[in-house]
Amino acid sequence: MAYVVTQNCCNDATCVAVCPVDCIHPTPAEREYKRTEMLYIDPGSCIDCGACSDVCPVDAIVPGDALVPDIDRYRDINAEYFQRNPRAAAPGAHVQPLPLAIATAGVADPPPLRVAIVGSGPSAFYAAEELLARRDIAAEVTMVERLPVAGGLVRFGVAPDHWHTKTVDRVFDRTARRDGFTFHLGVEVGRDVTVEELLTHHHAVIHASGASGDRRLGVPGEELPGSHAAREFVAWYNGHPDHAARSFDLTGSRAVVVGNGNVALDVARILVSDVETLRRTDIADHALSALADSRIEEVVVLGRRGPEHAACTTPELLALGSLPGIDVLVDGPVDAGPDAPMKLQILAEYSRRTPTPGNRRIVLRFGSTPTQVVGVNVVEALLVADTDSGAEGRIECGLVLRAVGYRGLPIPGLPFDDGSGTVANVAGRVVEPDTGNPVTGQYVAGWIKRGATGVIGTNRYCAAETVESLLDDHREGRLVAPTGSAADLTALVRARRPHALGGGDWRAIDRHEREQGRAAGRPRVKIVDAAAAFEVAAVARASR
């Protein structure tokens, strides 16, 4: 029986490269790949070899006869994709051959290409892997991260109850163990070392710092206490050191989440989840404690447009409806015929549900535009207008979370497009927007390059594109050779940040968190205080 791709697909397309019959789509060579929700296996072409399942970094691919009831519908979701998207690429078009080693008999090996990567999230690690795994060049990578722990959005953005998705960090650990990889954790570029100093010790710098800002609603009252960015709430419950001390008012019975993408569904789900369920995840302890005392019974998730334009992915929407003790309802009817997209069919099913007494609720409301956050000293309600008619309404609530998009912040010294929240670039190569001229040695990858779009695996091909631009410049002699060595940079970092951590320290912190987790029946117990992380690393270092 054919294999099936299920909810936690990360889209990194490792499975595509190993499929012998080209049955997994869309491939990175196809136009649909950049906007796909997930990858799909053609049940008519799959030969049940299991090669894709063996390499999947997040265990998202399972045999069709092993589907449990909660995920059985993915059989239909996979098949529907091929009904709506007949194959256009020729068989084998997805295959991206590895670069071949260049014959260099009698020729001295050139010095390695040295690249600094700022950030430690998915795009950073995928860029490092793309450089270090190649056979046509020798490369060395220095990764610089301001926090004492690595992972970026995998650690601080993925919801704690999506533990399968977090297992992609195994891929990152493999990269960090490669020859030529150096980690500097707890080191902030701009404070401890400058970009110019990185370029003194490297041929190029890849900025993979993500999107640490958020988009605004632009309505009166948005600054009231009790009105927050969903990004801040996500960082809080995931134990980001910058947000661990935050507090959110959970004493009201209703919260409103503005936006209906995956982040909106994540925060809505966490707000009403049973605390015993959350206790089995890696959610931060302070968030677990606060949610245990929460009085929120209902979360209204607002979408400006109609249900056919819901921004969440089909897998996330489908998973929402099977949560124990939680009703998922739609405010108003949803029409969806048998030929309607699967997402609309699921919403139609939710619209026909009725509340169960005693259950908490997530209510999906469409066609509503926020116009004002109301309150004297704190949030008391949200005013909304019907997107089509303009009719006004009021939703009583004590908490408003805006989930209308993450946004990149300017990087000092680099040209920034304020409209898109990205560094000006062409295929990852930083350029001056007025002239189109490249900024020598400067590159971007991930959300700071393309905006806050896609999922974890999308960063793999985003990073590969950037690395290819960098290598083109290297081959054409456009990069300036470093005058300082790796040892010189390490000495500089140690002089300015004596407590900076390395790869061994990162793994020691990871082991400590996992050991604490096993003792508590959890995947890990996160260290949320930077000073505590440094202390754990110091103790481990002293024992080595």
C-alpha cells in the first residue's frame, strides 16, 4: 500500500531526492513548491519501497496501512493533490545531482572558503550543511548566535505539542558535528563582534537572523495592556530568554486571536489545551504554571476574508478538530460541495458542529475586520466590522493577540526594504536597491531574505539558492580573501566574551535538558534563563 505524507511534513524535500519513481510532489523544481502546504505522495505511482520514510527528518511519512484514525484522512489529502495538480515535470526533473569533485592532480589544494553565518535557525543550519557537505569545494563555517542555545524557530517557534516537527533538530546536530564547523554561542554581532570583523576573518557573511518583529493592526487601542503580538506569546510559552519574564492576562473567559494562519491556530490551541496534555511537552515551566491557572474558556479566531481564504494549512486545520475536550466551531455557515478544496470541506464540517457542555471552545469567525481595541486601562473588548457590509460588532474579551505576520528588522549597515521587512537582495546576494550593485561579501537566507513565509523545510532551498550565489561570486573572484584566521577570531571572541560557548557546550545543555525531561516524563525541560544555561555549560566543561 502506498506511503502517505501526514501532518508534520517539514517540506525540506529530502524524501524527493531518494524516491526512485518520482512520486513525491511538488518538487523543488516545480513552481508550486514555494507555496505548497506540504508534500504529497501519488498513490498511483508509489511502489511502497519506504525510501522516503527512511530519510524523513520528522517522521511524517507512514505506510498507508499504518494510518491511525486521527490521521487516516491524509490518504485523501495526498490523493486530492494529484487530482487537482496533474504532474507537469518530467520524471527525474526533481533530481539535483551532487556537484562533482574537480580533478586537481598535481595542483595544490586552494585554501578553504570561509563563511560566517549569523543566526542558528533552520536557514542558518541548512546554509551550513549546503557548504560543508559539498564535494567540489573545501569550506569552513563559523556560526554566531547571540543566545546560549541554538535552533531559532525550531526551538522558539514550533508549538510544544508539535514534538514531531521539532525532531528536525537531529539534522542540525549532524551539521554542527561536521569537520570545519565552529560555533560561537552567546555572542552578539554588533555588540561583541562587528560584521566588518567577521569579514576580516571570512570570505563572506550570511545573515540568517529571521524575523524578530511583527506586523501591526493599525487600530486605536492596540497599545493597551492585554493586547500583544502572537509572536511574543509564542516566544513566552516556548521559553525564549528574552520573553520568559513576560506576563499575559489569562483571567478573562475569552481571548481573541486576529489572523487565521498556523500561528493563530497554535496560540488558540495552547490557550485552551488541557494542562495535563501540555505537561507532557517541552513547554516552558512558567507558561505551564500560568496556563494551569487560566480561566479562558473560549478563543475567537478572526479572519478578515471568507473561509475560502483561510490562511492556515489543511493539516493544521484538520488536527485542530480532534483535540479532546475542545470544540472547534465556525461562526456562520460554510458552503462546500464535494469538489471543494479539502480545507473548505473541513471548515464546512466544523460549521455543522454544536458545542459540547463543559468543553472549551475555539470559534473560527470569518469576514471580520478589527477596528478598535476597547478598554480604559486594560483590554475589555474588540470592535469589528463585517468586511463586506461594514456592520459593526463587539467581542468582549480580556486578551487580544495579533497573528497577522512576523516581520524582519533592519540589520545595521545593510539596505532594508521597509515594506517587505527584508534586506534588499537578489537570490540571497545583498544589493543596493538604487543601483542593483551587490554588497561585497554580504548575503541573506531565510525570513530576512524572503519574508515570513513557508515552513521549516522551505528554508533548505532558500539557503541553497543563497549559497549558490555566494559560490558563483567566489568562483568569479568577487570575494575578498580574509586576512585573519579562525584561531584569530576565536581569540577575539574569547577576549570580549570570556563565557562564550561552543558546540560542545551546546550539546551539554541539550543533554541536561533532555535528562531533566526524562525524569519528568517530558521531551525536555527547557532552560529559559541565559545565565543558567551558561552555568550548566560551565559545569559540564569542568567535568570533561
